[in-house]
Amino acid sequence: MRATGLLTLGLCGLPVVVLATQHREGAKAVECPVVDGSVVAHTGTPVGKEEVHNNVTMYITQPDADRRKTKTDTAVVYLTDVFGIPLLENKLLADSFARAGYLTVAPDMFAGDPALGDINVPGFNTSAFIANHGPNVTDPIIATTIDYLRKSLGIKRIGVTGYCYGGRYAFRFIAAGKGADAAFTAHPSLLENSEILAIKGPASIGAAESDSMMPPARRSEIEALLATAKQPYQVNLYSGTSHGFGVRANVSDPVQKFGKESAFLQAVRWFDNFL
């Protein structure tokens, strides 16, 4: 047997691609697919499809056969911001996880009633919206999605990636018995101390420089709580970004585009390591 390896650096200088072979003499080398910022779709037409399983609408997007992770029994559950799966950017980012090799499922966490395209429009009551979509109604939707992956599709290892509103639930579902194995969140909102301390799996956060939902003092508190939880954790801060950058960055701004793509790669590398 002979093993060789080549480490290449991708976006932000991080090792995101490993070209590795382990083979008998004369065997053909196998090259791993490249995962870098180019897999992130900022515009275009979504390639997944919406399906209803167990009364939950899910946006499901599959990797091409040549990009599928070697661990074929892994998947990502994509937990959206308040704009839900109708938002183009959410579907495109879910598709990006598929291009990175993961079967990805984004449940409709709002049962057809997501926030409007702009939560600042007159007449939209943010407090009422959050109250109507609390854990009592959202947890069962996510649980149904995880159950579908495990029982219907035979998935063994599940990562949850959550954005803004969905970030809180990414944490909730790596608690004991909740069904997910690792979590990434970008700019999570409404995340409670008890939900951080309850985690039983690895958690990674992509934080915005300017975020009223997670200002510097709160970010420091979250880091301290993660250390107390005694699970693998990571907190990356992206300069020049604001709340929502992980999905809805202004990609005409090179700094914001870099932040969004870097946060995506952070999530992929986290799942590659812990799933």
C-alpha cells in the first residue's frame, strides 16, 4: 500500500481541498472533488425541488454522483432565516451544499407563512411573527425532517446549518436525543444560554462584525458558554459584514462576498470533519 497527499489552499487560505490517494501499486489514483468558493451560487435558478413528506414541505437538493461525499449516509438539514424556502438565496445556498457533496434538505419551518421580503415594511409585526413560530411549532417540523432522513433515506449522520432565526434551532438539535450530530450557524438570533449549554455535539459559528442580535458583548458570552459546554466549537468573526451576511450578503461588495463564501466554507469544513 502507498499513501500520498497534496494539501491545497482555498478561499481565505484555509485547507479546503485534499487530493489524497491510498492504493495498491498500479492502481488508478482517485481525486477528491474540489470544494472552494466557486460552488457558492449567488444568482441563478435553483436546481432542487420541493416535496411534501409527513405533511412537511421540504426543499431537497441532491449532489451530482461525482460530487457525493464518500460517506454517502450523511446529509445536511438547512434551517432558514425568517424568509424561509421561498427566498431565492436560501434555495441557492442549499444547492451550494449539494455541490459541496451533501444531500441537503431545507424544511418549510413556517408552514407556508414566512416573513415578507422586508421585515421593515409597515404593518409587519416582528414580535408576533416570532411568537407564532416558536419552538413549540418549529421543533416538530425539524424533527419530522430529521426523521424522514434517518428512516426513509437511511441517513446516519446529520449536520444542521442555520441562519439568523434558523441558527437557534441548529443549536437546539444537537442537544441530547434531538437527532443531529454537528451544527454550523451564521449570525444566530434569539439563541438562549440554556440552548448553548445543552449541546452534545460540535458547534461552529460565523459571526458578523455588525450585528444587533449578537453584539460583541453577547459574542463573548456565547464563546464562554461554548467553552463551558465542553464540546468542539469554533467562532469566526467576519469584518465588513452585518447580520444576514451568510445568506443575503451584498455580493457586489467584494468584502461581503468574501465573508459569505468564507462562512459557507467554514460550514463545509466543519461537516467534513465531524460528520
